[in-house]
Amino acid sequence: MKTLLLLHVINHCHEQYFIIGTLAASWTYVGSEDNSTIIYGEKVILRLEEHPDYSLVVQYKNGETVNYELGKIQSNDEGGQSSSRVIDEFVASIVRARSERNKIHCPCRRGRSISFIKSEVPGMNKLRIGLIGVGGIATTRHIPTLLKLADRVTIVAVSDIDANRASSVAAAFNIPKAYQNYEEMFHEIDAVFISTPNKFHAEITIAAMTAGLHVFCEKPMALTSAECEAMVSASKQAGKILSIGYHYRFMKEPKGAKRIMASGAVGNPLVVRVQAIRRRKVPGWGVFTNKELQGGGSLIDYGCHLLDLSLWLIGHPEPVEVMGTAYNALSRSPGQVNQWGSFNPDTFEVDDHVTAYIKFAGGTSLLLETSWSNNIKEDVIENVSISGEKGGLDVFPLTVNYAKEGMLFNSEAAWIPGEEDPSLPQAENFINACQGLEEQLVKPEEAWKVSAIIEKIYESTNLGTSVRF
């Protein structure tokens, strides 16, 4: 929960509401001049002008300057704090910081922060959302999450090739309209969530972009690198946001790991070990084992998440060579024992276990193992482990490993801030990016690189040799 500082923006005679970043204890006082306090933030430089109305001048990294006036405090913090108290303590702490040359104090209770965020206000336009493909991922994740953000968005319509399914989902969630042909709703919406089989990701994304819509597309981005390239091109041509559903980046532990990597505690990454392994959990529903519709199995469905996460943590180096091997012997054997439904082993045509070795420019190497169905002791093994020149890092649980003073240490995070469910921050990031309020976390060019590596792993399997990019 956060106490929200709502900024009333007056810019070129138009009233707007803007995100300009997050104010927390990590923001550092820089200096003062002309009875104003200068604060350096992650995205902007703030100048607090100290007069009775308290105004802010914001200088963006691109040089743009905008004048802001502090409006009201809007609090959803249980027990709450008065608006005037938060404003007064906020301003007072900044003034104190100028004289003490110290960190800025956040006037919220422990674990809370004051944030400049876009909140529902009179006259603000909500983002109109449509969903294409209303299977399990849409009904268990995206629709419930978007309904939690009803102050920011409205779900206008859903679409599915199964017209009855579309109608029943619309009725269940009180969504006004249902279509079988997704293009029929394009004129009514601003953005779409695509949760169809992988085969249709590129086709629908390009159609939506051509219609001038923002797109959130479930992972993987597409079946081939060429399709990914076409999607990125369509996004750039339309000038619209294209984000891919790699939600592991929004988990608390990976966010903390990203900060640790940025601090230099690990140093230059040398070897990365990625594991995304399940014990006898082949998805026995939907089209997960249909190679034509999905393009593959455990790698393209499950391993892609941890592969994307690892690339994000090490800064997306350029891959130069891949050696991979895909297996499905276990899932094709008779007498299946499977925890996630049933499937026909005689027609099983995708991978259930994949290993790969990836070399990157600069010398970093990555060892990947992913499986839907493995004979391991544990039920699930998920981790990204990074060995660097200065230290090591494990993401799950978040631990930093290092040597100091002739000794070896393992430091595990005792508490990490953030949401337990990554679906909410993922949706918020997409919405904010669509409205020009913050940078999207998962960029399409990065998701394209994940798909390119997956494509090369499958190619290496078919050829029986390593392949180069």
C-alpha cells in the first residue's frame, strides 16, 4: 500500500496528471539556489520552490522543463494520514535535507513511499482494453488483474475464435461486448491483450498495431525471429507500445537481483546457470503439446521465462553461438504419471526437456536446463545463478555470495519490497507506458532476442551441431 502524492500539472494552459518518478528515501539532496531546493531523481531533477503554494519545476533527462503545482494528497494507506500532514512533512524533510546535506526522509510509515503516480481524477480518460483469446491465462490472470485497476482502465470487449467461450467469459466478468472476429472491436479500444496460441501472436499484433492500438502480447513473442522483427517494425511504424508477458521480471526477487547487479557487487558476469524444471507436470489442457500452434514445448512455454530473466539481469549481451538438445522420450513412453492432467503419449510431438549452452560476445556463457517432465526429487526447481568476477548471485532465494577478509559469505535477503503477485505491477507498467507515464520494462527488442535464442536451440537440436548467430 502506498500514500499517493497526486501532482496537478499546469503545462501550456492544459491541465494534466503525470508520473515523474518515485520519491523515496533513496533520492539524494544535491544543492540549493534562489530559495529553492534541488533534488536529483532517477528520471528527473526536481526544483522545489519554497513559497506558500509549494511548486515544483521538473527538468527531464531530454532537457524538457515543466512547471508543476502540488495538488492534493490521496491516500489508500489503511489508517491513513492527513493530506496536510504528508505535504508538510514532505516539504519540511526536503528543507531539512538542504541544511543537513542528508538523505531525504520519506514521511510514510515503514515500507511505504510517496509516489508521483497517475490516479483517477475528474476528466481523466481511462485506457479502453480488449482481450483476444480468453483461455486460462486471460481468465485467471489478465482479466482479474485489470479489474483491480478499474480506476485506470475499462475492459470494453473480449474476443475468441470460440464465440460461445467469448460470450460466457464476457458474462462472467460483466464485460459489455464479446466478438468472434477480433478486428470488429478495434475501433472501440485503445489497447489489446493477446493470449492466443503462439502461432497467432505476430499476425494479431501486427493487425492491432496497424489499427493504431497498443499491444500486450503473452510470451513467447512469436514462433520465429522473422515474426518478431515484423512485430517490432509494426510497433515502430505505428508509434505504439508493444510489451511481451515476461512477468518474472516483475517479481520481487528479480527486481532486487537487478539492483544488486547494477551496484557492481557481482562484477562482470562470467557464467550463468538457468534452471526451470518441473517434475512430471506436462500441461494436459489446451494446445500446449501442439507443435503447429505452439512451436515447441517446455522451452518455448516455460524455459523462456527464466531465459528472459537471466538475459535482463546480465544486460542483454549479444549471443554468438548456441548448442542445444531437446528431448521428449519421457513423455512418449507408456504408463504416464503426470500431475497436470492427461495427454496422449502416442501423439506427443513437442519437447519436454531441453538443455543448451550459449556463448555471448564478451565471453559470458549460459547453461540452460528446462523441463516440464523430469525425474527429479524436487517438485519444481527454478533459479538463475550468476557467477561474476567479484561475487555470485542466486535469484530464488535472493542471495549474494562473496569472499571477504579471507572468508566466504552468503548473504540472503531477509525482506524484499514489492508485490507478491507480479501480475499487478506488470499490468500497471503496460498501462503507464501506453499513457506515456513511464518506460516499459519489457522491450520488444529484448523479447525478440529471447525468441531468436530459442529458435537457434531448436535448430541446433535438428542439426546435431552448434549454430552461430
